[in-house]
Amino acid sequence: MHSLPFLYLCGVILFESMGSSAERKIEFVKGVGEKRAGILNKELGISTLGDLLTYYPYRYVDKSRFTKISEIHSADVYIQFIAKVVGKELAGKGKSQRLVVRVADETGMTELVFFRALKWVNESLTMGGIYVIFGKPNYFNGIFNFAHPEFEVFDRKKDYTSEKFMPMYNTSERMKNAFLASKQLSKIIRTAVSEYADEIEETLPDYLISAYHLISRKDALSNIHSPKSEELLARAKFRLKFEELFFMQLEHLVKRTNRNSRSVGFVFSTIGEKFNDFFYNHLPFKLTNAQKRVVKEIRNNMRTGTQMNRLLQGDVGSGKTLVALLCMLIALDNGFQATLIAPTEILAMQHFNSISNMLGDMDVKVNLLTGSSKKRERGVILENLKNGGTDILVGTHAVLEDNVVFANLGLVVIDEQHRFGVEQRAKMWAKNTIAPHILVMTATPICRTLAMTLYGDLEYSVIDELPAGRKAVQTVHLYDRDILRLFRFMHREIALGRQVYVVYPLIKESAKSDLKDLMDGYESIVREFPLPKYQISIVHGQMKAEDKEYEMMRFKKGVSNIMVATTVIEVGVDVPNATVMVIENAERFGLAQLHQLRGRVGRGGEQSYCILRTKDELSAEARFRIDTMCATNDGFKISLADLQLRGPGDMAGTQQSGVLDLKLADIVKDEGLMQQSRRTAQEIIEADPCLESPVNAVLRKYFMEKHKVNDFSMIS
């Protein structure tokens, strides 16, 4: 492929959108009308011609093939067959009435069942008539039947071999009732493509079309809805997927460029006394190469003069807190204060203790501010903050309050970014005349594919390496029947002075039954580990906050041997002495959640274990999750497996406005194409940040029209 700058010189400007026709109201498209337009809008969100043409088939079926009735063996695939009507009868009464049509060929007989439009169907399917029938079989009462199949009179003169790629569209029950099933929708779309073909204009500049050997947008839309061949269908998909992914990545970069151009930030130019003293005299362990790389990335970001908005992602135990402290010391060396905000008091206290211990006798003043801080103590902290007596403030949401005023806040570190929204971050921006640098951290592993998609408009750093010498948690799968084996193992670990977590699922839809499971489990553990020899804590979501905190602190201090809990401990306190994580009903947890829970153990120097206990019978999906957890401790591999299993839309924290609004591309299957499109978008923005080059006029216009702005710099 030619380099893009060369291609710019050769570029031909083509109009970027489908022009005014794309905005044509759907009711004016042939075959739609006002009533159908209302249904399409409500059911599928289709209101314009552009929406209609980009409503793509979810699959294609081969209607050139015919099956014999005796060959029907599966309810999972659509089939087509030729059969004669040999019987008809009305069954049921009122709303339950249905028409049952028996059809047969030389190999056997099956039934067609209809629940609506009974009069029309009865008149259309005549006794002795021969029909081409197409549908998906259902297995009921020992036989296959077809509910509301498509049918047409068999025409011996018709060439059926031409219908090799029949598009199938997702439709709703309401659409089917309005005769807008897949077949009718396909006809409307094909008509629209044909009628407005000459008005479908390009979205991509000519140099990109040439570089990637793309077919035109007009040909792509025509062949995605009505493929002329397997090759043209593949080329249509490639063109439209590239377009989707390219514009998504280009938009991220446009927004980042515009934000950076007007977002002035403090310049941290100095690596000074405090950083060097800590690095050379107090560093608790040797930094991994990943930690060194990330500190360098953040440092370079903070000395550009542009406000930093960066995501720091690292698996449990990867050393994010140490990286955050190093970055906060850079802020201090440049005359600024820093703050670290955590979602809970117990986690804030943990960060405070960890940072204080790491700093040792260094001349760095660290304070802790939470909702529980006493009035007098709070007053002293607030005064020290205001006059510069506090260097680093560790706290909870209490830091966001208006009366918390800093002398010169330069860096905000936010732990577990999904617990803090945009509004909370905006409050921290207002804590100085110039917005401080923002570093948000998450322990939720996100594979690079998804991170590129979700956080393309943020700077992104990842710690993808664990500290040397850390022992991997051993993960074991046990069944319900293995309870005695589990108890023997728990006894052994407790006898060695270790502590044990036992976690139960808690799902809103079944909160009552889940709580009962928790209490039943708690009672069985109490019977096996009785007082006074053993101490057991219990924590669940229906307890008061102070009671939860009390029980968690008992466990942290080593008073309790066993912590029985719901997933409230998923993001929480470090207990280095806890070496066993028992997850009950593990088949009900997602991969990401299982990994987070497993990360609660293995914080100390002793070998730790995660026990996944399930019922005997598991679904294929549950088996895959359990096997994945037993096979690897790599959070990034688990994230990829989770992505492959569930898709991006279901993953925690990914339901962001417009982030994954992909109609055709798949960020897992099309990872290579996404990376390719991102590299292309980066090359374009680096060469032409504001898309002012004539060859990029089509791209600039795309964004101006999409965001309905007259000033390109307002896109953010």
C-alpha cells in the first residue's frame, strides 16, 4: 500500500454523504407509506432513507437448494421444500384459533401452522396446490412443523437457482403482523437501492478507496442487500465494515485533538528531590518494565502543556498504586498538590496506609479525608489543604465537596473509574484555575481490542506485567457434591493461620432466594466451624454500611477466620493473609466478575487458591467460563474470552453512548481491520489535524454535518 501522504497528492474529492436523499423521510420510499413508516421507526429506529439502506441483513440463506421432508432433522436452520397441500383444519377458538395445513411430498408429511391472517392464508393455500415453502422448523409433539412459513405457488418454468443469497433481516412480531417480515422488508430495501442508486454518494476520499481497493459505496450497499456473487458480498462487507470502524476511530481522534488544542494544562517539567528520594531510597520493589513504561508515558503527557485525561489499566496486583504515587511525587516536585480518590472508605484507608508506608520517613504530608472524618480533624485537614500544608490527600467522594479547597491542585488520581461519572470529574477540574491532570485507574482487564473502541478518545496506558516472584493463584473446580473435600481444605488452611472468603452470587432478580442461599451457606459453615474456636464474619448488600465496614475490618485485622459474603467484596480491602477464595454457584458469575473475585486473594507471599464450586450439570457456556478460569490467571486473556462469549455490549462499563453503535463490524472478529482502520485514521490526523486539506474535505464535511456544527473545533 502507498503511504497516505503520497495518496493525498493524488486524491480526488468525492462528496461524503448520501446527500439530501439520505435524509428523505421513510414514508416517501416506495412500498412504505405512513403506517409502515411509523412501525419501522418504532420497532427499528428507521426514519430516513439513510437508516433504511444501512439496516443490514444478519445472515443469508440459500434458496436455490431444496430439501425433502424426510431430510428435516434440525430446528436450527431455515430450509426450503416443495410440497402439496393434502389437508387443512381450523383448531382452537377465539384468539387461540389457528390454521393447520398438512403438506406432503413423496418422502413424507409435515404441518404448517398459522395464527394470524387465517382467512387470507386459507384462501391462498388451496387443496391439492403445489407450493414452495420456506421457513424454520419447530419440533413439537414428536414431529417437525413450521409456524408462519413463507410460501408461493410452485412455478415449473421459474429458475430457482438464482436465489443463492437471500438476505434475512431481524424483524419484530408487530412488523410481521403488518406484513413487514424479512421478505417484505428485503423487497422494500432492494427497491430503494435501485431507485436512489444514482443519489448514493461516497463517504470516503478517493485516496482511501484506491489504497484499500474498496468498491464504491453504491456497489457496497447494493451487494450487501442483494449479492450478485459470493465475491461481491465479501467486498461489500469489507467496504462497509472498514467505513464503520474507520469513522469510529477517526471520531475518537478528532475529539481528542480538539480537546487537546483548547485544554491548557499545568507543565510538570521537573523530576525532583521527592521523586528521586523515593525511587532510590524507598521503592518497595523493583519496577516491572511495564510500570517503567507507563510512568514514562504519564510523565511525558504531563509536561506537554495540555491537560492530561488518561486511563491507567492494570490487572489486580500489577502495581497501579505505586505508579500513581510516583506520578503524584512528580506533581509535588513541580510545586503542586495531588489527590487520590477511592469509591469506599475502607479502600481509601487502604490506599492511605499503603502510600504512608511506602513513603516512610520522607518529608511528604499525606492526609485522609472521608465521610467519617471527625469534625475537628476535618477542619485541620481542610485548613492544611488550603494553605499548602498537605501534599497528598487520599479520600472518598468527600473530596468532591465545595468546601474542600486546595492551594494548588495539579493531579487527580481516581481509583476504579467506573464508580465516578463525568460530573464528579468535572468537580475536580474546578478545584484549580486551570484544570488539574486526571489519571483514572481500573483493575478491570480490558483487552486491547475493546480498549481501542471504548477509550479511543482518552490517552491509554496499560500495565500488562505482574511483579516478579508473585505466586499465581491456583484455581480449582469443585462440584456441590465435593462439600466435605472443600471443608477439609478450609480446615487445613485455617490451621496454617490463613483466612478464607466464601462468596455467594447476588442478582437483583432473585435477591430473596440469593439471600436465603447466603444464610443457608453461613449456617452450614457455622456448624462446621463452631464458636469459640472459629470466628466467622458475614457481609451482604442489605446490611447497614457501618455494619459492613465493621465486619470487613474484623476480617482485615485477622479476628475472623472466614468471611461469608456476597459480591460486595469484589472491589475492596486487601487482606494479605486471606489465601482461599471459595465462589459458590460459580456458574452464575461472568468471567470478569470471577476474575475480580479471585483477585481478592494472592495479596501476600503465601500460595493462594480459588475454588469454583458449581452444580453438577453445566451449560456449555458455563463450562467454558469455568474452564477458562482454571486455565489462566491472565486478566487480558480472560477479558478477550469474555468479549468473545458475551459481545461488547454486555460488558461492564461499556454501555456508553454511541461507543459500540456498530451495525456490521464485529470488534472481535474484525480486530485486524479495526487496527488497520485506526492506523489509517492516526496517519490522517497526524498529517492534517483539522481535516483542512482539500483531499479531506469529504471527511471534514462528514463530521460537520453529523455533529450539526459550523465550527470544526467544537466537535468534542
